[in-house]
Amino acid sequence: MNNQRTTRKVKLQVWLTEQEHELLQQAATETGQGMSSYVRSTVLKAIKADLGVTVNPEV
């Protein structure tokens, strides 16, 4: 799998409860990421896991 990012964009909009938002904010803060970066990396890890692809830690 090519690790080089492209200019393709996918916009994702989610509706969170206040509690879900707080959990997201806490997880992002604890990992030292912004919420968007945290969501991106977490979604990619989940997709790779679903597809059985080895997760690359720096992605």
C-alpha cells in the first residue's frame, strides 16, 4: 500500500452526543493530536483492521 498522501479529500460529518464529544476530545488530547487528526488516524486503523491490512503505526 502506498503511504504517500494525495490531494483527494473526503469530508466526514458526524453527530455526537455531548458525552461522545467529551470522549473524543479526551482521547485526542491524551494522544497529543487534534480531534480531526485523531479521527482520521482512528478511522484508517479501523478500516485497515476490517480489511485485514497490517496497521502502520505512523499513519
